[in-house]
Amino acid sequence: QVQLVESGGGLVQPGGSLRLSCAVSGSLFSFNFVGWYRQAPGKERESVSNITSSGRTNSADFVKGRFTISRDNAKNTVYLQMNSLKPEDTAVYYCRALRADTLNTYTYWGQGNQVTVSA
């Protein structure tokens, strides 16, 4: 059973920084991608950033220049470094891993981690 354990959320002032971690129970290379999503109250869950098994990264326009996704293959961990945080970044952040073969697609989610940006 694949497990994703997130950590690193919390309360930060506008302009501050946080780093989220997603520890995956399995080699990162076994997943097509691992990514970060977020869901604010009353809004749909949205994609923030992801990194593929080959190391290619993709990020939403609203975080470009502020958030950086990276990974430590030896630790099977994916990080989201968040800088210049804004109140509108307040949300529950989720880690997601996807694995696909010729017949099936498997998706796994972390438990979610609250990030609050407020003065």
C-alpha cells in the first residue's frame, strides 16, 4: 500500500516562506509524477506544481517565480518551497502520486496539510 506523508505546513505572515515535504513509501521513479495540489475553503482543488519521474517540473502560473518543487530520490521525498507567500495561498495542500501502466491508473493522496498566510 502506497503512503504519502506530508509535513511542513503552518501559519506564516505575508511575504514569508514555508517548505512542505511529501515522503512517499516507494521509489519516486516508480510514479509517473508526484505533485502538489491545494484546496481553499469553498473552492475546488487545484494543481500547484508537479515533478515527473524524469525530473521535469510543471507549475501553475499563479506560483511561478514563488514556489519551487524539488525531490530527494534517496529519501523518496518531494518538496515544495514556497516563498513570497500571499493570503490567497491559504489552503490545505495535498501531495499526490500517480502511477499508470497499460491497463490502469493508480492515484494516491496524502492527508493534507494546512497552510495559513495571515498577518
